Amino acid sequence: MVSRPLISILMPTHKRADVIGIAIESVLKQTVGDFELLVVGDGCEAGTGDVVADFKDDRIRFFDLPKAPSFGYANRNIALREAHGTLIGFAADDDILFRDHYELLVKSLEGGAAIAHSQALWVSTDGIASPFMTNLEIPDELVEFMERRNSIPASCFLYRADSLPSQDAWPEDLPHAADWRLWQRIIRENPGTGVIHCRQPTVLHFAAKWKRSRSSSMPQFATLLDIADAAEWWPRELRVHVSAEQCEQQAYWTRINASPEEWTIAIRQAARDLTARLAWDDVQICRPALRAANDEIASVQAELASARTQVDRAQARARLAEENLAIGRDEIDAYRAEEKVLRSDLSASVSEVERLKAEVERLAAEVSAMRSSFLWRAQETIERVRWRGNKLS
């Protein structure tokens, strides 16, 4: 009969032969030793199997599988079908777990919850760490997680194997973010138990190898990284020098192993101090500045509204003036048409006057001629009468 460990830990890997040894070692050094580690090779690069084989630990099982579609979710299900743990955890092949990571998460589930998550310290490619403080016990943050976006690394979760009908529950048809959909499903299908937040950083979460730039590795932290660059008060425990000869995982792992218990205490205290300082800056600086900015925005918006009202009025006056101008242009066109008609009539009248004048002159000439003829004839008649009178005398 196969012994049933408390925890089955799933660790998929593809191209992290350079750091998977650190990830495995951080699992093996857990204060809870009752676990099995299922290392799932998803078409993993050469040398990965050798790294895994170097750990002579019977709790490790290596599944050297060919590459599955997308992020290899189908291969994860293959491994989970052979998982024996009462609880199931996830460990990324490039993350580092604090030594009490599973101890704290197991305690979080003792009340009967189906799933618990801890806090992660996100680490930039140049070694700056900052806590990401999502708490799914807070209703609005849970709504954000369930409806909009995921802000919790997969390594932070631990859930009961019997929280779903089968253990091989990774959605294989998704191109990415299947972990987020799995956590959502567990929460939805176990509504009576809720989700528990372990209020301690227990994971160092690093950028994936294919996200090597600072901005693309964790875009949510762009502002925090800018603060870290400028703030002298940024806790030194949350800033590790990364040399050209090593990666950020190696830099942190060296510091952890120098004094594990003291480092854990110090970095958690630094995370609390940083959170308090950011809250203080928010209350003392950011909120007043935001209120002042909002007041200024409101003032500018009021001025803009007033200006828009004036513009609307000016535009209304302009439209009225354009309408009046159009009416005036129509009247002018009508006047010009009427003037053209009148000019045409006047021209015709002048022509008629000239014709009548010519006719009058012709008639006057005829009258004058007739008068002259009449006078001549009258004179002739008078002369004839005189002559006859003289002759009779």
C-alpha cells in the first residue's frame, strides 16, 4: 500500500535547469517534511534530469514528459493523477520557498478551508524585492481576483485534494493563466469554507526566464521599483546585489543560506516596515497630493464647463449670424434680380421714349410741312383773289 503524504507538491519545469536546483532545495528544506515533490518535465531542456537526479531523496518523483501544448497543463494533470497527498501545493521551478512556507499554510487550513494563500515577495531582475499584499479574505479584493485579474503567484497556494471531484483539474484548453482559473474554480465550488490568507511572506517570486526586462517581469511593480531606486529608506533586506556572474535567485539563495532563521525574521520585518512606510507616505503625502490634484481637476473642470458654455453661446450667436447672413444674402440676391428686371424695364422705357420722341419729331415735321403748304396755298389763293378783284375793278 502506497503511503499517503500530507502534501503533494507540483513543480513543472521547461527551461530552468539553471535554477531548478535552488527551487528543489528550498522545498526539501521545509520544516514540514511529510510531502512528495512531483517534478514535471514539460519537454524540459537538457541537463534538467541530471539536476533532479543529484538530489538523493525518495520524496522526489520526476516525470520526464514530452512538451505539451502551451504551458504544459496536460502534463501537470498526468502527474496529479499519481499524487497521493491530502493537500496539494505548487512550487515554481524558479521561485524560492521560505523554510516554514508549508508549515504556515497547513496551519491556515486547519480550520477546514479548502484553499489558502500566503504573501509573496516579488523580486525584480536587479534584485529588488517588494511585498504584494493581496488578501482574498477581503471581499473587494476577492471580487477583483474572481472577476478581473490575478495578482498572486501560484507558489503561494495550498489546497485540499478533495476540494474538487478529481485531482487532475488543470484546464488543458487554456493558452495561459490556468492556475488562476483553477484557484477560482476551487473557491467557487467550495463556497462554505472560504479562502484563508496567511499574513506572512513565504515565497520569493522571480520573473520568468522569458520576461527578463524589469518592466515586463512585473508591470504592477513599476511604481514600487521607481520608489526603490529613489528612496534611501528602502529596507536593505529587500535589496540584494546581483552580479554579472549570477542570477537573482542565486544572489538571494546565498544570503538565505548564510543564516536562514535570522534572514527570515529580518526580511519579514523589512516587508512589514516597507508596508507601514508606504501606508505612511500614502496618508501623509499621496492622499493630500491626490486631494489637491482632485480639487485642481475639479476647478479646471468647472472652468472648462464655463468655457464650454461660453463657446456654446458664441457658437449659437455665430449660427444666428450665419442664418441672418444667409437671409441677407437671399434678400440681396432678390434685390439684384429685381434691379435687373427694373433695369431691363427702364431700358425698354427709354427705348420707347426715344421712339415716341422720334415719332413726335416726325409728326411735328409733318405738321410744319402741312402748315407751310397750307400757308403757301392760302397766300396763293389770296393773291389770286386780289388779282381777280383788281381785274374786275
